[in-house]
Amino acid sequence: MKLVRILLAAALAASLALAAGCSDSETAAKVNGDKIPIAELDKQLEQLKKQYPQMFEGADGEGRLLDYKQRLLDNLINQILLEQAAKERKLEVTADEVKKQIEQLRAGFKDEEQFQSALKSAGMTVETLEKQIREQLTTQKIIESLAKDAKIAEADMKAYYEKNKAQFEQKAAKRASHILFKPEDKKEAERVLARVKAGGNFEELAKEYSVDTQTAAKGGDMGWPSTAPIGELESAMAKLGKGETSELVKTPYGWHIIRITETRGASQQKYEDVKEQIKQILLQQNRADAYQKFLDDLRKKAKIEILIDELKPGNAQGSTEATSK
């Protein structure tokens, strides 16, 4: 999981820096009386420009900038509406819930320095990250409250399966194990390959020598591929049959010794085997539909005043559908 991308996505998700005392000349929009400061909108836009400067270059750059400015304002409007709705429904996000999410993110980094570096590259601090996570959890709680009683009928699941059979085709695949060496350790890789060819225990050698710690503990097992392996590995695996071992394979990660441990042909998964998966797909669709309808209803009922002329509906080619009342 690329945490920097997640942090950036969170930064774009609308942080509410509502300025209680700002005048209308400093306000981008009002949502049921709550103000969105122009400074907050500009801050998010500058962050986006910093992350993707090339996006706003060229002849279309200025128009694209206006479009994204309108999209960001739209996100801020939605976030205020959601927070207002959460307050009305007494859906509270606790400090412990936010802390737990922060710790899960931290666990994806080698150390605190790497975590702080990722935050900095995303233009964030721990405080702004906490704010973003609180907003995400608020949205999540609203979605859960909307779909808590949702049920999926057996007939709907069977109909989805029949309509989407291709989605449940299991492609032919090869399960492989590997021993990975650093790029500078080719000599050691050659010695270990010689031991493998001489009948050495592949699993034990993987545990002893592989620098891929995740697979080394499992004797080098990479499992069945859920996505296509990187090009060099895919090409090497294509030439091997069950039980066969490759020569050294060079990739950007280093030197690999690959062994095919299992193979399977293409097949159609049975309905009973994917029934639970289909149920989750349909539940997710129900949640998404319920959430969108809820948000649309909030916008229809809300008093939304956009105070920047160029961002008013019809004045830019963005996605805003706010209705000024």
C-alpha cells in the first residue's frame, strides 16, 4: 500500500478549517450558515499544484486549475454537510478511533522518520492528518448507519453471478517460490543456485538467504498471483513447468531463483464458491447508492451560497451541483 498516495488522497478529501470570524470577502461559500474560508480553498489548491505541477501546465492549464478549484470547493461543501448530518444523528468519532487509524498508518513505515517524511512530502502534519482521518471516519459512520439493515436476496446474488460470469473465471496460473538476493550479491546467488541444482532444500535455502523477508519465512512461497508478476519474473515463470527451477533472473529488486511449485488450468468458479464475494459486492453497491442519495438529498435541502463568481454553477466546467438558495 502506497501510504504517500493515501495521505495525498486524504489531503484532497476536504479539511474543514472553518474560520468563525472571517468576513464574507474572505469566504468562498456558506453551507447552512457555516463558512468556508477562501484561504482554506487556496491552501488545498496550492497543495494539489505542488503535488502535480505538470497538471496545470500548457494551454489548458488555466482552465484545468479553475475546474479543480471548483471540485475542491465542492468537496468542502460536502464535508460540511456530512459533519452537520453526523452531529444531528449523534454519530461521534472518538479520539481513540482516530489514534488507532494513525497507528495503523505508522505501522506501514520503517520508523518515525520515514513516517514524518511521507507526511512532509504530502504537505501535511500529524495534526492535519488527524483531521482528515476524523472526517473520513465521520463519512464511514454515516454510510454504515444508512446501510445497517441492508439485506441481499439470494435471487439477486444468483442474477449477478449469471450476468457477470466472466468476472469469476479463474485464469490459468502458476504458483511460485523464490529466493531473492540484493543486486550486488550475484556471486552469492550463483553459489546458492548451484546448491539448489545439486538437490539442496529450496525452502530451507530461501529461509536462510532470501532478503524478501515476507516470503522467506514461508520458504520463499509467493502464492498464487493475484496480479501479473513484474515483467522479468513473468517471462521466467512462463518457461518453467511444475517442479522446475530457473537460472538467475535479474529484476530491479535484485537476483531471483524461481521454482514453480503448482500449476492450475483455467476454470469457471461455481456460484457457491463465490456467493459470499458476490454478497459483499452487492452490499457495497447498496452502501454507495444509499450514500449518494443521502448526499444528494442533503444538498437539495441545504442553503448553499457560493460567493466566488467564477466558481458558481454554470461559470466553470467542474462538477459542482450546489444550488444557491
